[in-house]
Amino acid sequence: MIAQRSPVDFDPVAVQAAVHLDAGLCHRWRREWGLLMDLAVWGELRSTQIGLPGKLRKRVLEFGERLRSYGSDRSWIPHPREQIKNALSTSLQTRESLEKVSEIAGQFSNGADIAAFRTVWEALSAALMADMAAREELLVRLLNQQYQEEV
């Protein structure tokens, strides 16, 4: 009978570091998203396409919900592997939402608030993408470590 190797246990400190976001960073993103939402709802953003402002508001709201999930506490999830999988899934959903907002925002041509909207959006999305890339790499590395075979 061949003995099966059990997966390596996760280092709780490493898992916590990978799935937990700094409170200051979350607060910054929440503030920037609030500015973005304010500009999407109340700002003067113009497009030749009918219905585009409504689509933008819907996508920015959805992005805010994904951003909230991305920064949420995962300590309620009992198993570290599930915390990691949840963090990865949420990151991918947030990335998808980012792309949808970018696509719609790029279709606006003018308006008094278009420059402010783009400035806030570019800063928020760049910072978030940098964090997601680093975090996803760390999360994948943790999952892969668990299943590495002995050589």
C-alpha cells in the first residue's frame, strides 16, 4: 500500500498576511471610491452615447461592492485554504469589475468633471492593480506550497 503524503499545513502568519489588507489602505480606497461615485452620480460627464451615464453609475457601484469584498475580513472562514481561495476569487472579481468601469469610463468624451473623474479613477485603479498583482502572487504561492511534492 502506498502512503499518501498529506498536504503541508499553512503558516497562519503567512496566510493572515496574504488575506488581510491594511486598514489604512482600505480606508483610502473607500474614500477614493466615494469621490468616484460622487463624480459618477453628480459630476458633469458627457458622452454622445445615450444611457452611458447610467451604465457608469451601475458599474462604479458594482466596483465599490467588489472593492468592499476585496478588503473584507476573512477570519470567519475556518480553514486557511478556504480563506486563500476566497481572497483569490474576490481579487479576480474585483479585477473584472475594474475592467468594466475602465471600458465605460473611456467612452466619455467631455464634461466639466471628466478630468477629475479620470484622475481619481487612474490613481485608484493603478494602486489597486498593483496590490492585487502582488497579493495574487502570494496567494498562489501559498496554495502551491501546500501541494508541492517531495523530490
